[in-house]
Amino acid sequence: MLEQIIPQNLFAFFLVFARIGSVMLLMPGFGEAFVPARVRLIIALAVSLVVLPIVAQVLPPTPTTPIGLFILLGNEIVAGLFIGAAARTMMAALQAAGMVAAYQSSLANALVSDPASQQQGALAGSFLSVTALLLIFVTNLHHVMLAAIVDSYGLFVPGQPLPLGDLSAATARVVGKSFLLAVQVSAPFIVVGLLFSAGVGLLNRLMPQVQMFFIVMPLQVFLGVLLLMVTASSILLWFMSAFGEGLRTLFTGG
């Protein structure tokens, strides 16, 4: 019945659009809060039109019942949300690293409006996130994200049940990778902060009558800003490499 109402080409296009449109809701760069919904819709439609001939051979025929159609579209939406959420989780490593850097620099209360999340965040985290978004497009890393969408059709084949066990394992792996990346990115601030705190504690024991708080905080802020200025390029290069490699290994079955 549905085969007579919905042409196969139109069904295939909307099936691809269901996954890609879901990805565009969360994918870094494309799914940011400052990107208008109409622009995201146009991008999703254009990408779906380009991807359709590539994945046409793995698309199933039109279901014969409405329930089968809803189940098929639901699986595609869940797969798309997983892909976008995985990339967004890895991107969140910079926010976590920026918060650690802010705490170590006594700048945790210096909040600014983060255009990516549309809420207030730590100064260092907002700077790293916005700069990383810029570098994603400057270095053509968004091509890797788009390629990951195409590669996902080899992992989540339309018409087949979603591998829920593999999805759970992949989610845990992505979250762990994000935390590990956040620790790696913020490692200079953690090491310098611990050494600085140990030195200040030793001075406080030697000179308990001195108000160390008023003396140390300006030095800590200066040291944190200086360290961010020195390590920002290395931090972003490390993140871009890990982000691209994480996407490749996740959606190519590696």
C-alpha cells in the first residue's frame, strides 16, 4: 500500500534526511545554537541530496505498513542523534579542560557568554571552544564529520535493528575518550597549579603572618594567563588531531 502512495526515490531521500537531519541538530559547527534553524535545515537537505546516491544501495525498500515505516524512521533518527552526540561529547572536552584551567588560574568566577552553548562559561573554556570551531572549518575537519556520516551506514545499516549493545559500549568509550582528552589538554595547568600550590603552602608555613591570599592571587592569575598564551596552540593542535582520529576510528569500525 505504501509503495503505491510514496515513490521509492522520495522515500529514500527522506530516509537519508532523517539520519542526517538528526546529526545536524548536534554536530559541532552545524548544530550550534547561533546557527539559525532554517540554515541547518537547508544544509541537511543539501547534504542528504549529495549522500543519497552514495548510500542508495544499502537503503531498504519502502515498508508495507505504517508501523514499519515509523520503526525504520525512528532507528534512523536514533542513529543520527548518536553520531551527533558522539561528536558533541568529544567537543565538550575543551569546556571541561577550560574549567580546570580556570580553577587553577583563579579565573573560575570570570564567566563570559559562550556563543556555542548559549550560556555562561569559564573564560578559558569559551576561548578554546570558539577557536576550535573556527579551526574545524579552516582545516577542513568538517569534511571528516561529513565522511563519518557516510561511514555510519556501514555500522548502522538501514532496515536492520540497531545494535544496542554496541551503542552502549561506543557511548561509554566516547565519554571516556572525552574525559581523557580533557585531562590531556589541561595537563599543563594541572601540573603548574599543583607545583604553585605546593610552593605557596610551603611559604605560608614559613611565614604564617603574611596574608598569602592577597599576594598569591594576582601571581596565579598572571601565571594562568601566561600559560594559556604559551600552550594554546599546542592544546588546539592536540585536540584537533584527537578529535579527527576519534571520529575516524568510531565510525569506520576501528
